[in-house]
Amino acid sequence: MNERNDDVPGGRTAAGATDWTTTPVTAELLRGALDLEVTEHGVLPHRLPARARAQCADGQLAMAEAQPSGVRLAFRTRATTIELDALRTRTAYVGAPARPDGVYDLLVDGRLTRQAAVSGGNVLLVDMTTGTTETRPGPIGTVRFSGLPDRDKDVEIWLPHNEITQLVTLRTDAAVEPPVDRGCARWLHHGSSISHGSDAASPSTTWPALAASLGGVELTNLGLGGGALLDPFTARALRDTPADLISVKIGINLVNTDLMRLRAFGPAVHGFLDTVREGRPTVPLLVVSPVLCPIHEDTPGPSVPDFSEFGDGRIRFRAAGDPAERASGKLTLGVIRDELDRIVRQRSAEDPNLYLLDGRELYGEADVAELPLPDGLHPDAATHRLMGERFAARVFGPGGPFAARSDA
């Protein structure tokens, strides 16, 4: 698996590293990805399989699933210096300040040890007023971690959850081996941009990543920004991915895209859960209803940018629907919670491994004053931490629906 290479590409040499080992990035070294695409530069991790990607022409979903939330390189080594060449594609918005660089989290033996970023890369420029996009190409960059302990250790490099990342070259000053299987339960989670990571501080501190760490499980995160829409191809991906625990967070994207009416929503939820159960008939399956979002609790979507509040450069959202439209079947978060409660109670009579968590137990009315949603839709870094801790306590903790299986 390892190749000896004394020369760093581009003629560079790194201080303290003379004999480099280059290791191909393969699926064997990646966790949290369902597919690995070979590109002209290296490999691109995907969080939806190729068949699913082929069945949807939506550019938002294509961008979201290629952003590697929860995806990490994992290996065992005694290397003291690690370099990773990568080509990023980051998103920027016309008229808004540049977004912070995506963060790479280095975990050594399960503990966050270093953080770094990659320079250069492509920029996907989005004009929110016209809906148009433009890609501006840029160079490959390098993230470097040095001064690591000189002993055998488990290393994870969590990739930025909010940047598409092509992995080009992995270099170390000692051999790399595949990670040891610790026998942890595999948790497969699907949700919206909040599960994807939205404004979390870093990839290992999104609420699902924090909950997985506290629960002692291996996470595969299918949180897809703007893409939790009960798509059949996503249900099939959940069905076909090995997992000991599955959760699906349903609601906010259906409202803020104004995708369907109540008549379609109930059957779509049943169909989605039926598909998951075709492949995982007895795996504990948790349905999570929406966290509190004041603009859509009683007002239907769609969510639209509120450019009247764009002066400070931060995009904010408002609900463009009319509360009176609920009478004609338009969805609100309150309507969705009631319907999910009804569906789960109905199905759990024959499915004892099906559970429901009210999303307001993760973020609810009591939290709004202290931790408001900065843009009206997405939680900030502190709220991600709060949600992760609460999910771990309620779901993986004593008496929780995943408690008996989290040590599988």
C-alpha cells in the first residue's frame, strides 16, 4: 500500500521529514463515504452512490453530497509528520464577505489534536439574486500536521464538511496501515443542512459527529444541505448501506423548498421508511422531527433570502408563505411534527424497533433567546455542540432507543 518517495512533489522538502512514504488514498482508508470517484487530480469522496447521483439532476444536491461531511481518512501509523495534498472547491456568494476556510481536524487516538486549512482551490461563485453560478479554478493546496507523537497511533483526518475535496496525495514520514476495527456500532444518519453541519466550527464538531463521539459509534453522515426531501434514491442508499443504527431527520427542507402538500407527505414518509426496512428490517430506526425554527413553525415556505437585511453581508432568510395556506395542505414544521407522530405511532405497533424523537428536545423554545438561529434557519457552533450533547444523552444514553445497540 505504501510507496517510498524521498522527493516531495514540486521540489519542496519539509522540515524534519527526509524519507517520505506516499500512500494511495483508497476506500480502505476512508470512513463515511459511500463512493469514491477517480478524477484527473486524485479521488473525490461521495456520500451518495453513483446510481443515486445519476437519478437526480439537482445542482444543490450534487454540491451537498460531494461535500464530505463526516468523511475522514483513517489509518494507523507512527508518523510524526503528515501532509495531504487536496484540491478544494469552496462556495462564495456575490456581495457577501468571503466564507472562512474549511477546516481539517486531526484526531490522534480519538482526541482532536490539530486543525489546519488548505489554500488555493476552486471557487463556486453563487449569485443569490439571479440564481446563477460561476466556477473559478485554482491550484492544489497542502495541509500539514507535524510534531506528532513518535509512537503507533490511530489517526483520523476529518475533511472539511463545507468544501468539496479532491484528495490528491497522502505523505507521511512513516508507513501507513489500515485502521484497526474496534467493533463499534455503525450509525447511519440522514438529514438536512443542520445535520450536514451548516455553521458548525469544524467537521468533527457538527452535531452528528459530536453525538457519535459521545455515543462511541462510527458515523456515516448523509446530512445533505437542502436535500432531505424524502427522495427514493436516498432511501435506497440507506437501505443498502451496512448499519447497526439508523436515524432520519425529516421536515425543514420540505417546508423551505415548499416541495409537497400534506396529501403527498404522509405516503412519502411511509414509502421512505418502507424502503429502508426492505434492507434493514430490524435495525433500530429513529425518526427525528424538526428542531425549532421560528420562521416556519406556523408559516409555510418557501424560505427566501431577505435582502433587506443583507447590509452586514450575512444572508438571512424569511418565510414567504401565508399561514392561511395550511388549510389547503401547505406544510409547516408544526404540521410535520404532528404527522410524523401519527405515522410513527401507527407503524410502531408492528415495528418495535421504530422510534420518534421530537426535534425540539435538541433545540426548542427555551433555547431561542440564548442561542438564536443567526440566519433564521441554521444553528451556530455553540448550538451544534448543544444538540450533539442532547442527542447523545437522549438517544445513546440509558433508556434511549440506541442504548442497547451502541456497543454492538
